[in-house]
Amino acid sequence: MEAAKGRWVPESGSSSSKAQPTCCPNLKIFLAALSFAYFAKALSGSYMKSTITQLERRFDIPSYLIGIIDGSFEIGNLLVIAFVSYFGAKLHRPKIISTGCILMSLGTFLIAMPHFIIGRYQFETSVRPAMNTSSYCPSSTPEPLNTGSSPSVLPSVGCEKESSLSMWVYVLLGNVLRGIGETPVQPLGISYIDDYAHADNAALYIGCVQTIAIIGPVFGYLLGSLCAKIYVDVGFVDMETITITPSDARWVGAWWLGYLIAGVITLASAVPFWFLPRALPSPEDRRGDESPLEQASFLKDAPTIKHKYMPEELANFHDMAKEFLPTVKSLLGNPLYFTYLCVAIIQFNSLIGMVTYKPKYIEQHYGQSASKANFLMGIINIPAVALGMFLGGVIMKKFKFGIMAAAKFAFGTSLLGYFLSLFFFAMGCENAKVMGITVSYSGEDMLSYNESSLFANCNLACMCSGKDWDPVCGDDGITYVSPCLAGCTASNGSGKETVSVWNCKCIGAAEPGPQTGNLTAILGQCPHRSSCDGIFPYFLALSVITSFIISLGGTPGYMLLIRCIKPQLKSLALGLYTLATRTLAGIPAPIYFGAFIDTTCLKWGQKRCGGPGACRIYNTTAYRIVYLGLTLGLRTISFFPCILGFLLLRRHMQREQRQQALSNGGTETECLRKEENHSLQCEQLLRTLECNPNRETRL
């Protein structure tokens, strides 16, 4: 009984030993709950990325404004993350995470709300109700109000009402609320796992959570692909009247539907955290854990400090508030942590800008539909990232990486991925052939941003509007901005039943030889050339390879972050890391990426009430240079502070080795003294034996 009692109820830690059988299940439940929360927030975040072009077209706004909406999520984080990370670490972390998930779901529902209070979507077209639909070539100038507008132009009062509402503001506010709710999930969740997991398993557990977080975008982009195929007003309008297809630049999918689904999933993720304890008992085999020697070298006053932090039962808010600023100052005074932040900020600028506009890049550069672009992102690219993150954690555990090894591995994978990414510049496509924009009526290649270049002798008699975007593909393989500008006068059928337009005077005008002037065209933009379709698979393959290689260093790099600071500052360090990357990368990157992309637009759409809307066609070459140039240029800059980080790391390692050598030297001196004392005792014994031989005989 006493032996059993001593084993199960030791005097110094009875509660820990008693709770040992239930510690692992509770930790596993928390790990599963956190993984689900990561999945939910990643799903809604990636779905937001997948709806970029849908929102841009639905609200007729440019890319830089979409960047502001996308960056508003980080603004929500900025408002509260430092305080949540600091105070939350001393409070009930699971319940705070649960509250955050509820706020995330409310924000997601708010994003979808404009669909239910805004009018039906009226896409841009050159056909007007007052016009005979079988004639695309009016003999008089259209009304000034209707120029470049949709067929069902509202009265001026309704137009003013719609313009004053700016429904996209609700999307922005909902995204801000999502950002506030997401704040506690990462810093409190990761620090909770690291505090109560075995030191050897912490990296693997965090790698699993990060992997689930990457799987979330798979379903997010697949959900975006599904919703992009469904017309925005499905169930509210007669689909027989819709003359555009998902591949059209004016098509808007059911973007709101995915937000409702994501909101329900996020709300469900809040439930498990509410029933988890504030703290978990520490297993008996971890009570004596001390930090690795490499970690200890970064802690100025604690060479043997434990890397597990057990929160106090009672928290004094006055004392916590008083210590907040000095604690932040101490944390930022860690040179390695500060250098890590600089590298992360620059690399996140590159990553966030690239991911935000990658589906749009696939659409515009390779002529794919929004649905297909989202599908490819979800089914090919994201799983490669998830696999890389998971294998990174497995490799770190298998080879027992220290801090220096983890840093070298993360840097090496990033550098290799960077060199492979340079090949993207060679995978370009030529501009789509659009008459009056990229091709002149004389058949020469050109780039024009002016409306005047859309007109020629073949369409002057039609009195067309240069602001319309209602493309048709001519028999000559060239896209014309509208049937009117193609000089077409008749069509086969009307509305959705329209098969083709014919008697088009401008089609074939650029070709040598006699002009027929009566060629036909079909509705929609001409597809990209086969040469571009041949490059696209290589682009996808290289994208998968580079994503996998770069993500291999994600988990080792993340573990470097939480091992280079004091254990009681882990939550705050992760919070400031998230705050810095989202403030200086998550907010500005989508905005300036979008602003630079806007400069490559060749033809802007037209709002119902006048003014430019969303871009319809881009300068493909300029788009590629801007998009890839910004992405790889930022990554190039990030390697310079990496060199400084390695120098700091090496200096700390050398200092550690010197301290270890001194420690070993002291131990050897003590051993030599013991041996010397032992030798003296032996000599005295021998002398005694020599002086008393009878004693020796007795012995």
C-alpha cells in the first residue's frame, strides 16, 4: 500500500500523477478541436480568396478595392491580437478560442448579407430592351443614360439609391469581424499544445494542426469552384434569359452560398472548446523536463529553465497590464526573434499577394474559368502544401533537429523553391486577340487603352458605344468587343437561344484579300490559342513542386520561433508574430498587388449608373511581369535578413559551446582533485603497511 501510495500520490505532485490516465485523452480532444477550428477558419479564408473575381464583378469594383476588403481581415486581428495573446495566456484559453469561433461565424454570415438586400445582378450587354434584338447595329446614337449600361437600366432614382448604398462595405465589416474572432485560435491554441504535450511530440502535434489548416483551403477552393458554376441569382431569375456562361468575364457565381456554409461549419467548431478544462495536468514523465541546451542559450538569465509554462490559477489584471509594455519591450529586444519577424513579414508579403491573386492570374493569363481555377487550386496546389507541412514536422521529429538544423533546413527549402519559381517567367502566353485593343483593324499587333481605337469604317455607320463589353468571337479567331463593333446586323434566335450573329462587316477586315463583309460570330470571347493550353500543364506541375518544397520548411521554421523565446512569453510571441505579419503583410499586400494589377487593365467595364466597373481584359504580358515580379522580388529581399539571422544564431551557438566547454573543464578539474586525493590516501595506506608488516599478514 505504501509503495503504491508513493507511486501514485507523491507529495510534490499528487494531482499530476492522479490525472495522468486522463491527460492524454484531454490533450487529444483539444488537438482534434483545434484542428477543426483551424480547418473552419482556413476554409472560410480560402473561400474569400476564391470569390475575389466574383465580388469584383458583382459590386463593380477594381482590384485594389478588393485588396482592401481582403486585408480587412487582418485589420480585425490588429485591433485585439496583442491583448488577446497576452491576457488570454493567463485566462481560460479554450473558452476564449470558443468565443472567437462564434465571432468568426457571425462575421461570415454578415459577408453574405448584401446578396439578400441588394437588387438582382444585371450584367453588362450592348443589347437594349428598346432595340430590336435581331439588329445589333443601331442607326442612331443610344440614349446618354443608357450608354454602356445593361439592358434593364433602372430609373434615375433607383440608380442613385444603389450607388449610395455601397453594399461591399458589409463584406468589409464582416471580414473585420472574422479577423477579430480568429485572433485567439493560433497563439492560444499552439501555446496550449506546447505547454501540455511531451517535448518530443510538440513539433509533430503542431505539424498536424498546421496540416489540417492547409487541408481547409482544399475544401474552401472546391466550395468556391462549385459556387462559381451556379449563377448568382439562381432561384430568383429565369435562367433561360441568361445569355452568358461561367467562362464569360461578366459571369458572377453564387458567392453568397459558400459563406453561409462556411459560417455554419465555423459555428460548429466553437462547441468542443467550451467543455475543455482551463489547464491540463502535466504527465509524470515530463515533470523533470528541461529545455534543450540550444534553447537555453537564448535565455539570458535561465540556462536551465523549463520550456513548459503552467499558468497561475488566479490572474491579477492590474499586475498584468502593468507588466505588458515591459514584457513586449523585452520580447522585441531578443535579436533573433526580431530578425525572424523581419524575414517573416517580407516573405508573407510575397505569399499573401501571390495566393490572393493566383486564381485570377490563372483566369486571365491562361484563359480558364473562375470555377476551374478554384478547382485546380483546391485539388492540386493546396494538397502539395499540406503534404509538405506534414512531412516537415515528421522530418524534424525523426532527425531530432536542433535550432540550427531547423533554420538551415527552412532556409534551404525556401532557396530551392525560389530558384525553381524563376521558371514561371518563361511560361507566358501572348495577349488574347481583341479587335481595337490588342489587334488593329489593319491586322497589326497593338496595345490600346483608348476607346477611339475600337472604331473603323466598317462600324462607323452603326453608332456603337465604345463603353460596352459584350464580346463575340468572329470566324477569323479574333474577339470583338460587341456585336455592334463587329458590324453585325442580324442574329439566329434571341436571348439565350441566340446561336450566332451574322452579316458582320468588320470580321475578316484585317485579313488580306477581298473582303466578304458577311462573316458570322458566336457569343462570348474567343478561347486562348492551343500554344497557351500546352504551357498550362507545365505551369501547374511547377506550381505543385515549388509549393511542396517551400512548405517543407514551414514547421521547422515555426518551431524555431517558439524555441527562441522564454516559455512564459510563447503566447505573446506568437501573438506579436501574427500581429506583425498581418499588419505589415496581410493588410498592405493585397492592396498594392491589386493596384499594380489594375495598371495592366486594357478595358474597364461600365457600371449601371456610369463610371468604370470591373476590368474585363488585361495586358497579359504586363500582368505576368507585375504579378511574378512582385512575388519573387519580395522573396529575394527576404534572403538578406536571413543572413543576419544565421550570424546571430551562429554567435549564440559558439557562446553555448564555450559555456559547455568551461562547464566540462570544471567537471574535469573536480575529477582530477578527487583522483589526487584518492592517490594520496593510497600512498598513506602503503606507507602504513610497510611500517607494520604484521598488519599486512593479518589482512
